[in-house]
Amino acid sequence: MIDWLAYTLIGVGVLFDIFGCIGLVRFPDVYNRLQASTKCVTLGTILLLFGVAIAGRSGAMAAKAIVCAVFIMITSPTAAHAIAKGAYASGVTLWEHSVVDKYGPDLALEKPQPSPQD
């Protein structure tokens, strides 16, 4: 029963990783690609690591897999956010059919306003 659960988690994790890679190639702009790679690959890799932790039958292997999963859960979304914000600040445009632009108002508030003396 435990092996069945572990191999199911590994299989679902690999599928999520594959879908994330396909999205990375197929989506039209950097922002959509970041969304695909971050969400799918993060979830897929974490599921894969949990499956390895269960299938490994070793306490040390399970501990390492869980530590790696926590590290990925923290760093992957943070890095994607930093890349997206940097891309937007450097002028990379959104896809022409994008519906919402959440960064525009935030970056307008962060830019220093010119003084009346200028």
C-alpha cells in the first residue's frame, strides 16, 4: 500500500513537471512562462520528493527529501516573483491579449516623483 502511494505521488509529480516544461515552451510571453514553470514545476517537484521520501524507507533519505521540498517551496515562487518584477521594470511588455496588469500601479507608486523645481 505504501509503495502504491509513493509511486502515485512520483508519477503525478513527473506529470506536473512535464506540463510545466510544455508551458515553458508554449506560452507566449515571459510572465505566462514564469507562471507555468513556477506553479507546475514547484508542485510537481514537491510531489516527487514526497514520493521519494515515502518510497525510500530510510529516515535520512526522507529528511533530505523534505528539506529539499521546503527549500523549493520557499525559493521557487520568490525567484519567479523577482524575475517577473525585474522584467516588468526593465520594459518587457505583456502579451497583447493579457487582461490584467497588476504591476503597473505598484511601480508607478515606487518611482520617485519629479520635484516642482525641475
